Amino acid sequence: MDVSLDSIAYHEGDYRPMHSCHINIACHSFQYGTMVIGGIRGYYNQEQDEMYLFRVDQHVKRLLNSARIMQMKPSLSQEKIEKIICELAKRNQIRKNTYFRPCIYKSDLKLSPRLHDVNDSFSLYMIPLEDYLDTKRGLKVGISTWRRVEENMIPARVKSSGGYINSALAKSEAILNGYDEAIFLDARGMVSEGSAENIFIVRDNCLITPPPASGVLEGITRRTILELASDLKLAVLERDVARAELYISDEIFLCGTGAQIAWVQEVDRRPIGNGNIGEITSQLQGMYNEIITGKNEFYSKWLTPIYSSHS
Ligand code: PMP
């Protein structure tokens, strides 16, 4: 997951090599975590020699919504940001699975943690990325001792760099305790999400996920799964999930742009279901993998091809 300093990035209004993209140490976002970020995947389909961006419009929309909450005034429109992402992919001539990281950050060299009266800038870079979590084997997850940031502390729906300290605390605790990933409870003690993924459980053939008000990032993959489930006529509920419900779920999976659909084998050392990937998880995972790589025409509306586009 290392950044290649030779790749082309977009910084201060220009496409340029990563090694020439710098920010000042007094930059507001560097000092106070006042940056909002996106995370978009591009999937390379070798047979078609095509690169597909997955739901780039939704990702840019969420980035701009995060910016609004942070009282930013980005000079670039949604359309322009999408164009820059496509252009960057083209300029790098990437032919492998890739992760794009657009950022809007408070760029003035100003002291004092505040949102108003600080200018912002846009940057974008990309890295090659295959699996972020191992989606082939089951994950062993543990409930974090860290609670998810509360709506009135750092709203989780803002994908902010500062907010990721919460995720980093939980992720490291989980890994150092021998788990693959952490599950947060929210301030009330209800299940929230993973450190960088939303969570779904299956009980009696019903797909259940915590609601946005339980401190979750409004995940694009989460929304995609809700839409797929509705198309498949699966029973779905967005409702509070209690910790002990995880232990007796038939299936559990985590989902996110990085994680994709990753199934959970154990929670707090308790096996989930029969210890294998569940039927509904397996069906959704198979479908998702086809869609993102351009092998399912019905959902090609969610893909932006890079090389065959004429813009
Ligand atoms: N929750 C958190 C905390 C995340 O960092 C992510 C990854 N962006 C997600 C959920 C999943 O969101 P998405 O499906 O939009 O990637």
C-alpha cells in the first residue's frame, strides 16, 4: 500500500509527480486534521483492457457534503472533480486495481482550530491496491474498547482526517490483540461499524445494518448493498444492533471501498454461524465482484470507464 513517488498526482491546480507535491508544516489541516477525504476504487479488467471507477459520482458527492459540514468552499464543482479523477487515471496509464484519494484540506497557514475563515485546496493521488482485508478467508474481529465518535463530537458522516484518529486507535488495538479488525460500539453501546467498514448481519434471512444515526460513515458500499438487496428482494432492516446479537447472527460481513465485502468468521472469539461464509454474504460478494470489474451489464451504470470514454 505504499505510495509511488513517481506516479502523477494533482496538487495546487496541476498534474505533477508525487515527489513534487508538498504542504507547509504550518498548514491548517496538517495541524488540526481539518481535511476531508474520499476513497474511490478503480478496477482493471484485463480482457477488456479497461479501467472502471466504481460509483465515482457518489464518492465525490459525499466528499463535497463532508466539505460543506466543515464550512469549506471548494472552488471545484462535482463535475470538475470527477473529470480530474478520470484524467489522473489516464495520465498514469494504470493497468491494475487502484485506489484514488481525493482530499479537500484547509490550506491556509493559520493558527487556531476553527472552520470559518480558512481557505481550502483540492489534491488527489492514487496508489495500486488489491485486497485491503483478506476477503477469501473469514475475519476474526473484536469489539473495541474505543467508542465510535459521537454525532455531536466529530460527526462520523464527515470523512475527515482528524476523525480517523478514532479508527486508528481501534484498529491498532484490534491488531495488537490478535484480531483482523475492530468493531466499534456507538456512544449508547449499540453496534456502529468497523474502523474503515460498515457492518451487516444476517438473522433469519434478514439483512440488518445499523442506521446512519449510530455513528456510521454513510458508506457507498453500504448503500450499494442495500440497493442490491432490494433488487434481489431480500428482507432488509436498518435498525440498532446489540453487541450480543452479533454472537448469534447467522452471517456477518464488513463492507467498504477498501474492504469490499469481507466475511466475518469470529466475533470476540465466538464462531459466527457454522464458521463458513454464509449464503447471503456469498451471493452478495459474488455479485459485487462481477459488478465492480465490469462483468455485470445491468449495473454498468455504476461504472465510469477510463480508456474508452471520449471526454
Ligand atoms: N466506515 C468508515 C469509518 C470508513 O472509513 C469507510 C471507508 N470509506 C466505510 C465505512 C465504508 O465506506 P465506503 O463504502 O464509502 O468506502
